[in-house]
Amino acid sequence: MSEMALKDLAERMKDIDFAMFTTKTDGGEIASRPMSNNRDVEYDGDSWFFTYESYRTVADIERDPKVSLTMTGSKGIFGKPPLFLSIEGQAELIRDRTQFEAHWTEDLDYWFEQGPDTPGVVLIRVRASRIHYWDGRHEGDITVAP
């Protein structure tokens, strides 16, 4: 096992665009869906995602903000496995247009045609508490301070 610091992990995450975002439903089931972080990965333990207020994801977070993210890097080194991540954290719903603009990228216009002014848009911040990583050779856990 090798220890990786959060800054090392952040460097390796720069090319990861999609995560599987997992919540607990009102019936207690586990629900996962792919969501793009739009490469907003100057990673400090926070991940950012946009969605619509009316989506189940928002209702799930309002009921239980404990969530999980899984991510896979696009390629490994010298034919080795890519980076795999499992992130546990707390989700927060943000409805502040200033925050929308701070995390907006042009690529989001594909899903939100009126940009940050799209009716019903909400920003989700996931604050990591624990990150488990594995790249085929090294694995470990990083505990992220609140």
C-alpha cells in the first residue's frame, strides 16, 4: 500500500469528467446515476455537479445528504489499470447564482440551454469525508478534514 496525498490525487483526477453519483432513495434503496463534473477538478475534496431541482437526486439529498461518488480515470500508465476512486461525502444543494457562475462551463449549455439562468437549475457540492483510491499497484484511503 502506498500513501497518496490529496494534492497528488487531485493532479491525477484532472482528466476525469464523469462520476457515478449515488444516493439513498425514500424507500431506502440505493440509486446511482452518471453525472458530469465538467472537469471542475481543482480538487480540494469538493466535487461540483449541476442538475434540475425536479430530479430525484435533489429529493434524495434533501432527505439524506450522505452520498457516494465513484470515478474511473481514462487510462492507466504503461497498459496498467486506470485510477479508480470511491468517495464518501455530504452533499449540499446550492441555489446561489453567484456560485452557478463560479462553476459554470460552456459545456453545460448542452443540458441547460439558458445557462446559469435556466429555470430550476441547482448546484450540488459534494464534500468528501473519505476517499479510497486504487490504480492497480497502489491503494489507500484519504480522510478529508471538514
